[in-house]
Amino acid sequence: MRASRLINILTTLQAKGLVTAEALAAENDVSVRTIYRDIDALSLSGIPVYSERGSDGGYRLLDGYRVRLNGLTPAEAQAMFLSGIPGAAADLGLGSLMAGAQKKLTAALPEDLRESARRMQSKFHLDAPAWLAEGEQPAHLQAIADAVWNSKRIRMRYRSWKAEKNRVAEPLGIVMKGGAWYLVARVDGAARTYRISRVLDLLVTDERFDWPIEFDLAAYWRESTRRLERELYPDWATIRLSPWGLKEIGHMAPPYVRTNLEFIGEPDERGWRTLRLPVAHERMAVSEMLKLGTEVEVLDPPDLRLAMRQAVETLTARYTDASDLTSEGRAAPVRGNDRRP
């Protein structure tokens, strides 16, 4: 375990340059004190690793020193070939480069690892878009990717939910989620997220900007996702669900709702459960509850319960007319051979 960790520390320093002890500890899942001992061991073995003090300090390798590690384990070789996303690479204009890199890597591998990598590719496939949805291929994706890579400012006309806006932005990174492409860009000094399919016009300028070395795209996206979920589901509701409704909400509800729902009490004699869960603003919450049909009852808050009743009354009126009513004033059943225009 320690040998593997020492190798990981070396490759991290070579790839990233200056790295703090705290970052190395987090990456290797050990304490900072353990990293101090590992650095001392590397120095004693003749590896030219040294420290830089100060608030921006850390560890780095002597300039010009390179770690040469030629051995790959079978699991590492498999993981490298599994990490490729051909569709996404093609959308970014990197399909041929990725294919060429994989061919070179395959040729460099020993025969046993080569066969192991082939098996991995033949048995696993990533299809990023959700079911019944298509992956986006935005018109300006490749140009934005080029601007991200070369740290060039862009000017874009962007259509948000409310209006069209002109923006001068510093593109920091691109994220694909659920088949949709998003640009993370710095505008007026703050990082923001833009859906690339909503970019109407784009100009990649020749103006370069300094990419912020403290910016972590993955960390930004995680926090941005959590913040968006909290904004989309700001309220709480108490509902009753039938056994079938409980199964359906497990499929329909997003992860944020599923992980935050709270059961109240025990099931009743029919198996219905009472629970409290995050809900969206009223109009969206009504729409989501209606998907559960007769398998749900909203108990609280009163405003949402009233909105549900009004929605049901509107639907009843819409699907009922004079010809549907019996002499008692009730809706008559629709026969299977009814064909009304």
C-alpha cells in the first residue's frame, strides 16, 4: 500500500507541479502527518522533491526531473480504455485524436494487457443521455471547447429562461451532464454556468486571459449542482402515498428528493405511508404530484393541498361535458368503441 502511495505522490507532483500536503493527503486518503513521512522517505531515497514555504507553498519536484514508470496493472489498463467517451470526444472534435491515442496505447501494451483492454471495451458502453432523450450537439460546442483550451475570451448572445443577453466571458471549462453540454465561464469576476445549446451567437476573440489556478472545475460543479437542487426544491410538503405510489416516487423523484424524504409513523392497514419531502414551487409541485394520480394525497401545506384540488377540478371540468353526464348528473363511463372528434 505504501509503495503504491509513494508512486501516486510522485506522479501527482509531476503532473501538477506544486501540490500542498493537504491535497496529497486528501487524494491518498491518509493524514497530513503520513504525507510528511512519505516525502521524507522519497527525499532519503534520492528523489529531488523539495518544499516551498508560505501561504502558497507546497511540494514540487526539481525542474527537469521526470518519473518513468512503464508498468501498468491489468486493472489500470482496463480503466484507461473504459474512461474514453467516444460520442463526447467526437462532439468536441477530438474523436480522431482519441482513436489515435488509444491505438498507440494498445500497441505499447504487452499482449496480455492488450487483450484485457479489448475485453473491457467490448463489455462496457456509456450512453450518457437519459432514456427517451437525445444527446445535444450544440452548434458552437467545438468553438467553445477551443476557447476553453486556449484561454480565449468569448462574446456570446445567450438565451436564458427570461431573456436574451450579451455576455463577455472567460471560459473555464465544459461539463456534459445527462447528454447536455454546459459551459462554466467567469463573467464579471464570478464563475457561472451556461447551457451551450442556448448560445445563439458566438465570437471567439484573440484576447487571452489568465486561467485561475485555484479554480477546480469538479468542485465547482458539485457545489453548483447542490445549490441548484436547493433552489429548485425550496419548500417542504407532507403527503400520503400508496404502496404503488411509493415505488413510483422511487423512480420519478430526483436524487435530491429521494435522499431528503422523511417517513412519518408506520404504514396504515392498506400500506399507505405518510412522509415529508422537498418540493418545487407550487405550479411545478402540482405537476409532479399529478404524475402519481390517485396514489397520492397532499396533506400539507394548505396552499399546495388547495392547488391540487383546484387542478383536479379543472381536469374534471375539462373532461366532462353535457353529453357525458347521466340523468343523476354523474359522468358516464366512456365505452371502448366511442370515437368522438
